[in-house]
Amino acid sequence: MTIANQKGGVGKTTSAVNLAASLSMHGQRVLVVDLDPQGNASTALATEHRAGAPSIYQVLVEDLPLESIVTEVPDMPGLFCAPATLDLAGAEIELVPMVGRETRLKRAFAAFESKMNFDYILIDCPPSLGLLTVNAMAAAQEVLIPIQCEYYALEGLTQLLQNVELVRAHLNQTLTVSTILLTMYDGRTRLASQVAEEVRSHFGATVLDAVIPRSVRVSEAPSYGQSVMTYDPGSSGAMAYMEAAREMAYRGAAVADA
Ligand code: ADP
Ligand code: MG
């Protein structure tokens, strides 16, 4: 599942990390692939990502096998991270002349999936619609779009959905926008509830019932290399992410039964 939105600061990384942690706490084997040169997901998952360290960059550009960079997250059984380093900033350009530049990640997954047996792979995208995000979409079955409950929330969404369509038409027929997650909801403002209502009326059942509240605990957790569920399990943010993960797992199970 690819977590994408070309806007920065909407909660992509926070959602990737906390949904992955929640799913692993439900007993699932989960991999987070960090595809943002900033490496915020790697930091939040306490995974080494100095420049030059083995990372998703070498997988995409130098054909290093994915399993050689996947590491288990400390104190989180079943949760794994494929880290990103600043080297990845160059990949956006280095990939351009390569054969199959849009499907490098897809190829890496194909060689890897049977070996590691993950229940979920969550890909954290950079804030752009460039080649890295295209690689993420080409490699995934589903797209999850986090939407921040603020003004301009829907700005850029048309473009994002068009890109999903293009990837589906040319690279990956199975791709769907399966999930929309409302993030940073501030219950005290009318604007937040208006945005949430607008998104629900547009996207219907694609939107998870669970809404992630704006919460200081959510923003503090990564600096301790923790998910909010381990940092403060009783907090509103932790409970909301657990609930969102439960809904996702339930939907996944329903699809598998169908
Ligand atoms: P993106 O990956 O889309 O750029 P992030 O997940 O990094 O966005 O979130 C942007 C900033 O907002 C970060 O500083 C993060 O800690 C903070 N943040 C994300 N979700 C919440 C939330 N529910 N409550 C409070 N702060 C949040
Ligand atoms: Mg991010």
C-alpha cells in the first residue's frame, strides 16, 4: 500500500509509521518502505539511515536485493523498515535514463516478496509526484491518501488522482485508491468538521471512519524513535491509529474472503 499526497506535512509519514506499528501489534508482519530522502519514517522507526548506509537508494539505483536492507524495528516484533537516506534525493534524477525507471521498486518487490512473507507493505512517499512516487504506485495494489483537516486540504487532490489513473493505465492495472485517512483533526474548529464532511461526501466509503486527532503526543513520539502506541498507548492519537488499523485489517480480510 502506497501512502501518497504530494503536499508536505499532511501526515503521510506519521500515518505510515503508526498504522504499521498498530498492524504489527495486531500480530501482522509489516514492512515500512521509506521512499522519502528525508528519512523521517526511518528516524521514527529507530532505523539507521546515515548518508551512505545501505538503503532503498541502492535497491532502486544499484539493484541491491531488498532483503539486504530490511531491518527489524527494535522492540517491535513483526515490524520492519527499509530505510531511506539523503542519497535518495539523487535517485529522482539518476533514475531518469534507466531502463524501466518507473518499475524499479516493483521489480525489487517481485524478487523479494516470496522470501519475506509480509502481511502488509506500507510505502511512505516523498511530497512530490516524481519518479519515486510513481515507483511506489507502480509497485503497490492500493493507495492510501492522508488528508489534513485544514483549509486547502483538497488542493492538489485532482492531480494526485490523475496520476493514479495514469499509473493504472500504463504501469499497474490493479492499483486503486482504497483508503482515505483524515488526519490532524481539531475538534474545536468548525473548519475541521467542514473539511471532513466535504471529503466524506466526495469519497464516501473510501474514507476510514476513524479520524486522527491533532495531538501533541503524536508529534512527540518520533523524537523518541517510537510510535505513539508505545510512547503513550492511552492517548487519543494512539487509540485513533489503532482503530484505523483495525478498519484496514477488517477491509483487507473482507477483500480476501470475496
Ligand atoms: P508528511 O509525511 O505528509 O510530510 P508528517 O507525517 O511528517 O507529514 O507530519 C507533518 C508534521 O505534523 C510532523 O511534525 C508531525 O509530527 C506532525 N503531525 C502529524 N500528525 C499529527 C497529529 N495527528 N497531531 C499533531 N501533529 C501531527
Ligand atoms: Mg513525510
